[in-house]
Amino acid sequence: MNRPDDNLNPDIYNPDNPWHRLAQAAAEAEGGTVHVARPPKVRRYPGGLKVHDASLGRRRTWKAEFAWEGRRWLEALARLDIPQPAPVRVLGYLSESPELRRMLALQAEAQLRVRGVWARATVRSSYKTGLFWATEEVLPRLRRDGADGLRLAYPVAAEPPSWRFLQETFPLAGLLEAEGIAFASEPRADGVMGYRAVALRGATALWQLECPLPLYRRAAVDGSGVWATTGLLRLEAGGRVLEERIPTDAELFWDWFYAQVLPQVLELAAGKDHGSFFRNLTVAAELSEPEVRLGVGQECASMPEALAEEVYFTTLEAFKRAKGVPAQGRGLPVGRIVPVMQALPGVDGRARVVLIENGSEAPERLATPSSGRSENLPTAPEADGWRPAWEGGLLEGEAGSSPLPLPSRPLMPEEVWQTARHLARRLGLRLEVRAYSYDGRPVVALSKPFQPGRPGLLITAGQHANEPTGPKAALRLIERLASEEGLNWAAFPLENPDGTRLHHALMQLAPHHMHHPARYTALGDDLQSRMDQPRPRWESAGRHWALGAMQPLVHLNLHGYPSHEWVRPFTGYSPRGFEGWALPMGVLMVLNFTPQRRGEALELGEAIAAAMNRREALRRLTDDALRWREAHALEHPYRLIGGFPFLIWEREGTAEHPIEVITEMPDETVYGREFELLTEAQTLAGETVIDWLKARQG
């Protein structure tokens, strides 16, 4: 048996190893050097070993404060000259929770009453206006009048997608379905920028309501104009209409960041011609903005989350445009972008941006370790009370004991490494460090020695660190593969440990945010984009090795996507370049193949769909997601195979190129039972691929 302990290499410095950190601190205190060599970005200074990290660059800071929109709205109301005597109707639009908006409406009525004016005030949401208007004003009347249907007319957007304002009412169809009310929609033909709701009982229209939209024209990075909703005060009295725009806290923050801070960040990074443009860009804000759970699936109306997405993707787009990179490119090493948006209801907002520049010298490029074998892996700290169940030998014994007792949440890098070490010891597998991340964390591979003439399977997980069910499923599949004798295989259960570390840090602050800033590497590029480069760089060295050494027939690439609506409120609402991913689709699969492999790929897809269909919970989850999605979007990127959505991608290449099966589970922000269900779906897809490969061999 090949014991992984034989491959230990104690001479590699790893920042996640507490003993190495202690050794470094001791050496620096004594004015000496650390007697270990860290693979990437090692530089030696008189005081000892200094890692190429944030400490090497200058720090630039921007700060701002914003008066709470609720107070600004009430102050604007107090300034209005109201004709006397006249009943007054006050209508407001603010980006606040339902509770705060009701409070502000009562305060507005009380303020006017002191002035001797009788008023009725309503404060609607300026964020997802149509949805909150329908749930707060339309739905109670539907219940009262016994309506069994709602027909919603939505305004047509000038920029794509034309149904953008229909999407903004998501997940209204699901909410009405739970009430036994049918939902139908149609575009407005009269050009009015507002919603119209018609209540139905059978084919009879009972009444209709109108909701105008508070819109403001904004410019996106590419110079195009887009509509965004804004705050508004509207007062009707004595036949007069008074109206004033009240920018929301989110708008004030965005205007400050986009117009003042981002141009300076671009200017500071303009002269960089090596490495990333910056080491770290942290954008933190505390704003009074809504975070409302909606009661349908994982849906949550969260302006803080939407702002984090806007900061991250707009910064990427600005750098791409400045450097002449296509908008769809994923290989630009911008640097680590870390937006941290938190809701602080009813108080003034504040924001702080910190840019840490890179040092003056380019970091060394990391090649694959010459031996290919090292097991200097950190041990996992306790988290959420979890301790590995194999401590004390609980799992020692036969290779078939499964599943691994891992927590029902995203795994930390240390948990993946420790589990990989355990599997290698228990099952007699080869454990290797085939690459290191930019920050120096190991990218481990498990495999058995390759045998000529056998079909090959490559499994990768954790390429995008905020898609968290893949690593756990990969570890489970390794248990299954350990007993297979007819296949060549290699598995990388965590390709992006730097992103995973960031993901865990962000989850502590906002567990229900999607955290797309953690999906890419510490350099700010997508690991996949490096596969087209002739020389392996950092994390991609592992996948380069496996594809070259094994030439697999199938590459199982375990991924995920948002479990709830994905929004960018100031650049057209739907996420640019990812419009098809804006709404959940359930369990989704991608088949990526060359023309020579088309028949095999579709056969494999049908086998995966058949396996998913045997799990009722997966079928129900997918049916619900597709039904609600199709009520709020008019185009869909997938085709159905056996009732499950598939994306079919045919690429250039030869018969030697592997079929790539990309699993896409709606696993961002899920935990507990839902996390386990989607991990099971990932595992089921992998087991089906293994069975298909075995059948071909037979």
C-alpha cells in the first residue's frame, strides 16, 4: 500500500499551518530567517521571510457618510407648501423594509396633522417595486374579494431584456400559487411605465389597480443608459401634484463609489503591467436597506446583496473596458475585490473603501512541484462544533463505509484537506499536491496509478468557491472510485482554496448572500481561463497535469449557481452577461463536447436525467423552479431532457478531447437539508458518469 505519510515534505512553508507561522514569527523576532521555503511569492528581507501579500503595497482609503433616506424624505415633506384646506394624498417610494415604510407613512400623517392637514400616506418600496406593491396592496384585496386569478400588465423595457420589469416581480407567481391564485402576465401596449393588476374570478374582471414606477436614468460602464428605480416623494392636494426625487441610501452610496472612488482606483492601477492591478479592494458599507425573506424557496429581497454584486461586477467591467478586454473575458487578473454590505435599519449610512496596492515587483510564477507529492496539509480547526468522526478510529476499517460524516454546510479548506488525508490512508490512494494557490495553499489530488488502455475520469470541484456542494460530493465520489479497478481517475476536491477562504469569511457576515466575489482566485481571474495558457499558473497546474497524464474520456466539473434571484439594481437589473442565470432553474446540467463526441455526450445526458428522475425531491425542486421561472422570464437558455434542464455546448476540438459534464446545482446560500439534497444530486451525477464509463469498458 502506498502510504501518504511517505510523501511528506516538511520543507514547504504553508501559511495555514500554525507551526509554520510560529516558526516564522520566532525567526523574525530573533532577526534570523525561516528554514522553510514557501513555493509561491517568497521574498527574503533582513528581518526574515516576508510573504508577497497585502503588507507589501501602499494602502489608500476613502470614506463617506449618508443621511438616512427616511429622515431626508420627511424633511422634504416638511418643506412642501401645501394648499389649505385640502385633503392630501402622500405617496412615497423608499428602499426600506415593509416595517420601516409603514412607520414612515404614520410619521408623515402625524407631521401633516400637526400642520392642520388631514392626509393619507403610503410608502412603497423603490426596490422590487412591483413585487412589494403586489404583496402589500394587491394580494390583501384578492383575498378579501375571493379572486382566483391575477393578470399583471408590466411595462416594456427599452433595453434588453424587454421583460425586465416582469422579472422584478419574481417570485410573485410562487406566492400566488400558495394562495390558490393563478398568475398571468402581459406587456403593456400603452407605453405607461407602471404596473396594472386586474383581479379575476373565473373569466370576470373584478377590479384593477395601477402602480407607477419611480424611474431614474443611469449610465452603465459601457456608456449605455439604463433605467433604475429611485426614491420619490409625491403629494397630491387640491388638484396640484408636487413631486421630488429623494435618492435612496443605496443610490447615494453607488453614486459616490461609481463616480468618485472607482475612477481613482482605475487611475492608480493604470500603470501596472505585471501581476494583478491591486492586491485587495475592500468596499464596506452599512446602509438602511431591506433584507426580506419572501417565503418561496430561498428567495430573499436584499438590496445589500444586490449592491455587493453591483460593486464586484461593475469593478470587473470597468477594468476590462479600460484594458480593452472583451466583456465576457474571465482571465483579467484584477485582484481580490471584497464588497461587504450590511443592513443597519433606520440609521445614517456609512462606507469605507480600502485599496491595498501590489508591491513594485512581480511575484514569482509557481510551477508544479517536481515530485508531485507532498502532504504538508494543515489540520482542520473546530467549526460549528464539528470534529472529524474518524478521530479515534471511528471510520477505520473497510473501504465501503460511507457516506463521510461531513457537516451540512460549505466545507473549509482544512476540512477538505483533512478528509482527503483520511481517505488516502484508509483506502490506499495516492495523495498529491499538484499545485499551489496564489496565496500558497495546496491544491490536492487523489488518484490511483494510471493503467494504459483504460478509460479515464477527471473530477474537479470548488473552481468557483461560492458553489459549495461540489467539494463534499467529490469526496464522496472518491470513496466510490477507490473500489473501481477498470478506470483511470483523478479527483481534485478543491481547486480554489483561496476563494474558499474568502467565502467562509464573507459567510460569517452575510450567510444568505451569494458572494460571487469569492468565486474567482485571489488574483481575480477565473481558474478556467488559465487552461488556454501554455504554461501552468498556480491553481491550474493541477488540472493541466491530470489532462496531460491521463487524457480522460470524461471531465466531471462540479459547479453551482444562485439559489435565489440574482440582481444588479443600477445596471439594468438582470446581471449583465449572466441574464439566463438570473432566476433559479433547479438541477441543471451542462454538456460540453466536440462534434465527434456528440452522440456519446447526449447518451450520457439522458442517463443522468434518468438517474435524477428517480429522486422525487430533485424532480419536485426542479419542477417548481422551472414553473416559477417561466412565469417571470420569456426566454430560457436550456432544453429539457427527461424533464431536467440541460445546456448543450458544442465546441471545437478532436475526438481526443474529453466530454465535459458540468453540474449546476442551485447551492449558493443553502445549508442543512437543502445542502445535503444538492450534494446528493452532485454525487448522483458522478455515480451515473462512473456507471456509464464502466458500461463502455464492458
